[in-house]
Amino acid sequence: MSLAIVYTRANIGVDAPLVTVETHISNGLPSLTIVGLPETAVRESRERVRCAILNANLEFPTRRITINLAPADLPKSGGRFDLAIAISILAASGQIPLQALSRYEILGELALTGALRPVHGVLPALLAARAQGRILLLPQANQVEASLVRGVAARVGGHLLDVHQHLVNGSGMTECQFDPRALNGALVRDFSSFEQIRGQVAAKRALKVAAAGAHNILFIGPPGTGKTMLANSLASLLPPLEEEAALEATAIKSIARLPIDPARWRQPSFRAPHHTATNVALVGGGVRANPGEVTLAHRGVLFLDELTEFKRSVLEALREPLEAGVITISRANYRLEFPARFQLVAAMNPCPCGYFGDPQGRCLCPPERVQRYLEKISGPLLDRIDLIIEVPRVAHQDLRAPPSAEESTATSAVSRSQVQACRELQMQRGSRLNKDLSLQDLEKFCALDSESELLLGKAAEKLVLTARATHRILKIARTIADLEARETISIADLSEAIAYRRHARLLNVGA
């Protein structure tokens, strides 16, 4: 009888909990049993492992084999355990020295030929293995992902024989190296830029303020005025993510089986789901509790075009992640918490036909129809949006005219450098962006003089502002002051912040 223990990692949400593969070989009729709450794909690994070992010209024991995946109450899914199971069988049968296993964690799916196939969710496993001081053995196809981790301790190979040889004599696998060139990868951009937008000076100014403080923003206007183009251009203003934030966002991509481009891995995500998206698609869930769009947009932007075409129940599901920055998905025997700290950008028409309030009187919608249309956006959701901007129609002569001097100087590169400088100032002051300022931070960093306090009081009374909306006005004013590198908030900064809030009355749903 012989017992071998191999370490691997499961994939539960954004975490990679440790799984111990315990393999026991004893006398008896030839059989292979896997216990420990394996799902169908894990149970089917018996046949993949058997064929892979035989086709690699290694010996598959013709005895009774029992494999336990511990802890037993942790769900296990997918083919990520194949390689660990195969190595544990080889070790228990004496083909790999047992003492070689304690330093490693092993992930990989096996083909019937013994070739290694890539698995998803490698980045969380890499970080967890690094924290435990172990080396992660991976398929060759996961090398790009592994090269993004500073201080990575991983080896890659293309075949079961490579792993076997490495564990026997230390050869056969390639050591992963951190690629420092990836730190400059966010310079590749293909989004709409400020240079392509004519007119809409006020909307572009608001967009820069939103980018500088990571504030949520809503554009309202008739069709064809540039709302979508403005929203898309936000991505061109955002600076590259810091390394740890980029690792968080890339780990989510790995879990969601999205492609990872080393040239863009520090570029903030920009997610734009269609308005037919369901609750599960937006906030996550489903049979396997997959991350939704709010999580895929973590550390980036979630753009909801045609906001009022989304189902009201779908929009209401945004309220908690907008406030808390996380989304919790509960199942019968476990609960997952996905990060969801994103910047919301939305665009909508003012009525079903899109021309409500048009000076030429093109809107034919009766008042009750307009009211039903606007009621799709609830007061609590609107309360979580910082800037509400009207985007009017641009006159033909302005649209066709050459760019003004102001437009020529307000390029994406210049605006991006201003946004980055503003964000660096915020991080130096309070280690967080203005959107995330706490009540204590507001008292410390957003103090007003008596004249500004009087103005804010009048605005709160006239616009019927909630406490949350009032705090958001202060945060926006702080961002406006930061853009001008002012230590204190001036009355002009506060006035501009209030102006971004007064358009909430266009929706007739209250702020």
C-alpha cells in the first residue's frame, strides 16, 4: 500500500482555495474511485488520466486506487485537477519520489495523448501559491498569464512527461519569468477620443471631471448628439492601472475565460452590455455563479447605452454594487463575493421618440408616456449617479466647422495627463479617489467657507437633495478643485458641481 499527497487549487469566485489530492493504492480488483464532491467533469478525469498515463509510456497501476479531493465539502469542477491526479497516481505507485511533491502545486487539464491543455483562473492560483511559498506547475499555454506576476514562482510544460521528468530529476519544464515590458502595456488604445467630438464643450468638461474622480455620469439628449461617442471616449482619458489593481482585474478575466492581452493588461476594462442583458448577466450568478458585467468592469468602466431600455429590475440590481463596490451571490452551501468597483457611464434619450424638449417641437409623445418612460429609472438609482449632463443637438455649422483653439488643445493625451495628475494628487492626499471618500474624509478634505455653505444649503433645498446627493456634490467639487490644483474648494468649484446635479430634474423622478 502507498499514499501520495499532491497540492492543487480550486476556483471559487475570485479565490483559489487549496485542494489536497490524496491518492491511496491498495490491493484489490483494479478500480479508480474519486471522492470529495467532484462534479461530472472531475469524475470523467478518470478516463483522461488513465489514457494520458498509458500514452506517455508510463505505468498505470492495475490495483485499487482511491483518490480524495480535500476538503470534501468544497465544490470541484472542470478539468483543472487532471494533472494533479495523474501525478499523485504516479507518485503513489513509486514512479515519482514522494519527497519531491511538497514544494509544488499543480494545475492542468490532460489530453488523451498526455499533452497539457490550459486552464482558467490561473492568476488567483499563482498569487495564492506565491503566498504559500510553493512553485506552481502549469501548462505551457498559461505562460503569458504567469509572466504578469512579479516574483512569480512557476514552471510550465507541454506534456505529462515534462512534469514527470521535472519531479524526478529537475529538468523538462521551463521557469516562468516576470516580463517587465508588460508594465508599459496599457499604452495601446483604440477608443474614441476627444479630437473626434465637435461641440459639446460642457459635456466634455463633465466627462473630464468624471474621469478625474471616477464619478458616475449620465448623458441625456436626443438621438445622434454624441452621447455614445462621449461615453466611449472616457476610456481614452483613464490612466493605466496600478500593478495590484491590474492583477485584480486580470484575475477576473482569467476566471471568466476572457482573453488576456499582455499589451493591454493594465488598460482599464470597458464593458458595454446590450440592453437585453438579464440580471444574471449584469450582476453575476447562474448555475456556477459566474461573474457578471459589474465584476468584469472592476477597476474600469461599465457603459449602459439606452439606459431606459434595460429592464427596471436589472437596473435596480446595480444599486448595491454601486454603493458597496462588491456583489454577493449566495448558493445553498456557500456564498461568493465578487469585487465590483466600477465607474458607471450611461446614456439615454429624454423620451421614447427621443425629442422631448426639442426647440423645434418634434416630440409627439403625450406626457403620460414620457412619465412612464422616465419612471424606469428609480430615484435611489439616480441618487447614485454623480453627474447628470444634458447633451443637446449640435448646429450644422458648428459640426462642420474646423476645431476651435480650445478643441485643438483639449486632446485626449493632454486631458489624460491632467486626469492622471489629478488622480495622483488624490492618492497622495488620502490614498483613495474622490468617489470613495468617507464621511470623515469629506469633513477633512471638503471644508467650505460660509458663502459656499450658504450656496449648498440653498441648492439642497431647491433641488430637494438627499444626504447622499449632497455628499456627492462635495466630492465632485473636490475633484474640480483638484483639477486646478487648489487646496480648498472655491465657490466656483461648488457652483459647477451643483450644476452637474440640477439636470436630475429633467427626469422628473427627483434626486
